[in-house]
Amino acid sequence: MLDACHRYFHAAADVLGLSDRVRTILITPRRVVKVELVTEGDDGLLQHHLGFRVQHNDSRGPFKGGLRYHPTMDEDHAAALANLMTWKTAIVNVPFGGAKGGINCDPSALSKSELSSITRAFVDQMQGLIGPTLDIPAPDVNTNSEVMSWIMDQYSRREGFSPGVVTGKPVHLFGSDGREEATGRGVMYAAREALKRQGRALADVSVAIQGYGNVGSHAARLMAEQGARIVAVADHAGAVHDPKGLDNEALGRWVREHRTVAGYPDAESFDGGEITTWSADVLVPAALEDAITVDNAAGVRASLIVEAANGPTTPAASEVLHERGVQIVPDILANAGGVTVSYFEWAQNIQQFRWELDRVVDELEKVMVKAYADVHDEAERLGVDLRTAAFAVGIRRVLQAATSRNALRHSIDIN
């Protein structure tokens, strides 16, 4: 995945005319941290895990990025996702840099007390490296508001009451209204804005969604509220479809009870591997990376792909889709609603003043609409696709901040 991020970066850097030295400065992480976590399990035996945090760039503000708990989590994975966060925060123009991290554990094999112990050990190892003005973690794959509350508590034991050290906390523990659905809502706005420029609306299209977790389920619900027909969804355990449009409310209830769309009785089942080539106007990959590859790109039938997951389309697949005229709204734009509302949460914590949900929703819409317009205009100005344009917008803003702060000695002219 890191190679893919660098490939996209260099494509935009070519258009901007950046030198090799400047490229090296911009893609090299500021800090890479790897820590050993030794904790005691419920059975009294020692458990051993590794924690990672890659702090990529803080020219525009404190490092910002999620924590992923997954057996495959490693330094390269964190570096790739931290890289994406740097450009993502710049695209939506929030005052953060980019970071990412996590622990190579399997939460499904751990009790809540074991997971809490591992999380708190990680926070202790990150002493002096995270904080409200240093680096602000957030939820990612297999982490949630409860994990964020443990981080806040452990950090506050040393530093005093510090809700701003993490975002994605429970609303009752100084989280923000609208944070849980923020990424999915941002995906809906991105899809709406892309369709608008094609002379279409959400009410005109059918949608297939790969991944029905937090992001995918909220994106489905919110797009359906705008009139879209959600004709197929797939998750890790199964897939269901209905050409007339799934009942998202009923499907949501089923998933909350059964933790999968598999077996949902009011729709037809199918092989989830077929979701990326399903007959739909819009495809929303909202699971893990590399969902669309050269092996299935030629079979994609959607005319618009809105990347809700990080890195769901490989560079080679992107080229195939671009040649076929399929438009892709890239992840660093499409799923930026999460970090945007994370910024709102952080601002509320710093100000000690809570926003009402209507304000959160209104402000998120303004940010996403402006960000999409900025990227769309850049694509037209440079004559490139949306992904290259998004990277160009992010790179330019980071470079301008770095230059102004004397992180780079001389001003650099870019296109």
C-alpha cells in the first residue's frame, strides 16, 4: 500500500514540477515509533504485541490519524495511511497533519479487559508523543469510542483532564454529536457533488456498497435518504441484493442483531466477491484496501466509484478504470468527513463548548462541498483525474505551510 501512496504522490508531484529533493522531504515521515507491549492476560499468562505510530507531517498542525487494531498491522501499513492523512487533512483544510498507527492484535480473540490493558500500555509508551497539541489519535479498523475513552483516561492520569487527546470519544465523554456517522455522511456529500457535475442526483442512481460497517452502513442510509436505491451490499460474511432497493432500516436492524448482512431474509443472497462488478451506477468500496485490482477492474459496471475505504483501488486498477471512463472520487477526498468532524470534536474540547448536531452537519457539508469544488477545479485546471488533483491540492497546501514556517529554507514555485 505504501508503494501505491508514493505512486499517486509522484504523479501529482510530476504535474506540480517538484524536484526530487522536495519530494523526498515531503514523503519522508517526521517520526516512526515501534513499541513492545507486554501485558497480562485474563489467564495470568503474559501477552506480547507490537504497537506502531508513524507521524508523517505536522507542518499544518498536530499529527492526526486513527489507530487500527489488526493482526496485519505493521510499520509499512502505518506509514502508508499516515501519508494519506497528511494530504487528506490539507484537502479539507483543517489544521492538522498526518499520522497513523495501531497494534498487531486480533480484538476478536481478546476480552475487554485484555484489550483495555493493551491500549493503556500503548498510551504509556506514547508518553510525550501524543497530546492535544502534539498528536491526536482517532478510531480506525477494530477500534471505537470505547477504546478512545480508555486512551483519554490513561493519558489524563498523567497529564490531567485532557479530552482533546483523542477524537471519536463517546458523546457523553466529550465526543461530538455526528462523529459516528461523519465518514459515511462525507461519502454521501462526495457522491452527491460528483453526480451534480454529471447532471445527475442521488435520486437518479443505484448504488452497490462493499463493506457494511460503520462507514458503509451510514453511507447507505444517508444516500437512501436522498433517494438513491441501494441495490446490493456485501460484508465479510455474505452479501444481499434487491434491484428495487434494499430497506436500509430493516437491514440495519438485522446487522445490529446478527453482525452481518448474511441471512437477511428480505433480499436475495449472492457471492460477496461479485460486489465490485455488480450492476449499479455507483460503487462504494467501504471495506479494506485493494478491493479493486486489475483482476476485476475490467468488470466494474459502475460509472462512478466513491472510495469510502482507504486505498480500495490499486494504481494499476485506477489506470484501467480511467481508460474506461469510470470516474473515481479518491479516498483522500471521499472519506475525509471523519477527520473533519474529528476536528470539530477537538475544537469543542479545546473551547470547552459543545456544538449542536445541526451545526456539526451544516459545517461538515460546507467543508466537503468546498473540498470537492477545490479538487474538481484543480482537475480541470491541470487536465488530470480527481485523484491526481486531490494529491496536488494537498501537496501544495502542505508545501506552502512548510515553506512559510521555514521548514524549507527557500520559497518554492509550484504550478
